[in-house]
Amino acid sequence: MHHTPKTFCHLRAQRYFWTGLLAICLAGFASVASAQTESSQQPLRWWKGNLHTHTFWSDGNDFPEMVAAWYAQRDYNFLALSDHNILSRGIRWMPLQRVESRADAGIVDRYRAKFGPEWVETRSVDGRDEVRLKPLDEYRCLVEQAGKFIMIEGEEISDQVGKAPVHMNATNLSQVLKPAGGATVREAIRNNLRMIMEHQRTSGREVMAHVNHPNFHYAITASDLASVVEEQFYEVYNGHPDVHHLGDKDHMGIEPMWDVINAIRLLMLDAPPILGIATDDSHEYHGRPGSRPGRGWVMVRSRYLTPEHLIRALKAADFYASSGVVLKDIQFDTDARKLTIHVDSAPGATYETDFIAVLRPESTPTTASNPASSDAVSDNTPTTSSSLTEADMPPAQVVATIAGEVASYQLTGKELYVRAVVRSSLPPTDPVYDNQRQQAWTQPVGWER
């Protein structure tokens, strides 16, 4: 009998313990359920990013974390560093003299002021002062913020055919990829694309490949880009002043090239159109002439800010390219065959939207065999004897121009596709050429079989 009070207290304590544990578990389940509900309700939104960026790891003129901080502080959401034929990995030291000659004498002081003297590593080797370049895995914790800004590892695969530069960016790599080469420009594009897609397959990652600045040295033609039907992206706008965005008397501009590529693909090769991205191709970060940051970017619609979700949205053409114009919404009603653009207006700006189309010719030339999918690169270029004659393609036309912040175009059935270019009355913050205006480029729609 003298043990009864103790047993009773023990049982009561056990009851309280299990009751409390049950309450904790139920609260935990409720929390998880709430989180899952919130997650399932995560809205689609636009994320701003640049996919073509250079640092001291190749021919840029600032430290990578300084470059990343520049973008993060200006409301970018993602940034891919894409130095030439290298990933920012491992131990690398750079002579201080070279650092200062590329930038200026105060660059290391600014570096210390930004990240602290303990962060900046220097040494002297045989009387030569050096600064350590930090790899991405070491500094990303200083600049990334969950749901706000992420870094994506990339590379500009810089190949060459004769004197023609063939540059392609690969975004979200797990290892560096060496240029694959080729006997012709088209073969080099295809070989490098095949290598990138094989890396995607073996690494289990979403990887994006795009062709850079085709008018750099006028190396890549519309016919070249049309023929490699597996390539899904090219730079319709690149902010580097030396890439001949407008073309010249003997070469078409980069944007008119877009419509020639897609006319060839749709009329002659039975292939999907190529999509246009914008980048700034930044190298210069100190206010001097050159390829400065902030001139071109993509706006990607996704629920989540991760490399995988962003790249999937890009591959699904759920994005637009911009040099300053911001869009609230882009909608293409596939049943009504209607494209509608909503502009997010800036103070003091007015807007015009050009709807651009290539019209179907009365008789369509015979198409070649069906191309491979975008994630599998074939060994043969699908062509016909006359399929890649740029001059024979029907010209693109402005089928409607609409002023205001909302613009719509109803397809008539005569169009191979339609795309929109929204033009602001305001110049870009940092123009590249005379009389430039802020623009946004939407992707071709209405071409689906």
C-alpha cells in the first residue's frame, strides 16, 4: 500500500508525457500540412537574371563576388557566371599588377571595403604580389539569399573554326566542358551542343545551352543557326558594343536574323523556332567604355527560384528578353489564337508594341525529315538543296502596332508565327548604340502544329 502514491504519480506523469507528445506530434503534422498547403499555392512570378557574365576568372575586370554583389543589389534574382572555358573552382592566384592593369589601382581597396580585410587574401611569391580569386562554392554564401538571389554555375564554351569564333554558353554545369571543335561553324555548334546535352544526361541536371552573339566577327549566319535545329536559344540582344547588334550594309542585324532563322526552320526543316534571350555579356565594371553590366536580361516565369525550375521554364518558352521594358503578363490563348501583352509602366514612359510575323507563302517548299528533339542531337543536319537560302525566305512584317500598356493581336491563320516587341519612349539606363530605346522581346507563338 505504501507504493500506491508513487505508482499513481508515475502513471499520471506518463499520461502527461504521452498527452504532451501527442500534442507536439499533432502540432507538427499541422505545421507540415500548412507548409504543404502554402507550397502548393506558391504563385507563378517573374524572376530577373543574367546568363552571360565575366570576371577575373577569364577576361572580366572584377572579382567574382564583387560582380555577384552588383547584380544582387540591383534586384536581379539569378546570375550565371560564364567565364571562357573555365569554371570558378579550385585554388587560383592572380598577379596584383595584372589585377590593377585590368581595373585600376584602387580595386583591391574596394574589394577589402566590401567584404572585409580578413576575406581578401594576398601573398608575395618571388617578389611578386598576388591576390587569390575565390571559387564560387566559397563566396556564394556571401551573396545568395533564399527566395531572392541565387548563383548558377556556367561556362562560355569558346570555340573557333578558322578565324570564326563560335561561342556557346552552358548554364548549370557540374564540370568544365572543353570546346568540341568542328570543320564548319555548323558542325562546331552541333558538336558542342551534343557535348552539353550529353553532360545533361550523365549529370542528371537541367542544363541550358545557347548560342552567343552571332554577329561577333560576323561568324554565325542565320542559315547556320537554322540548320542546327536542336539548338533552342540564341542571343537576340547582347549588350556588348562590339557584337554588331544592328549589323551593317552587308550583314543583317541580330533581331531580323531571328525571323530568317525561324522562317527556314518552319518552312524548310519542319523544326520548332529558336527562342531569343537577352544578356549583357558584362566584362567592364568600373564605368569605362566596354561591355558593362545591366544592359540585357531575361525575365523567367516560375514558381521557384532554383536552377532546375528556371531552366525548365526557359525551355518551355515561359520567359521574355529585355533591355529595360518590364511586362506584367504575357498570355497566348491557344483556342482563340490571341496574344496579349500587359506592360508594367515606368514613370514618364509611353509604349508601343509591334506584332511581328512571317506570313505563310502560297506554296510551302518541301520539308526535310523531322529533326531530333532539343535534348538529343542528331549526327546529320536536316536540309534540302534550297532549304538554307536566306534571301528566298518571306520577309518578316509588322502586322500591327498598338500604343499603350495593353496590346493584343488576333492571329488570322496566315502567320507562320507571331512575336511581340514592346518599345518604350525612354532610352536604356546605359545605351549601347545611338537612339536606342528600352525594349522587351516575347517568344514566337502560334506556330504549333
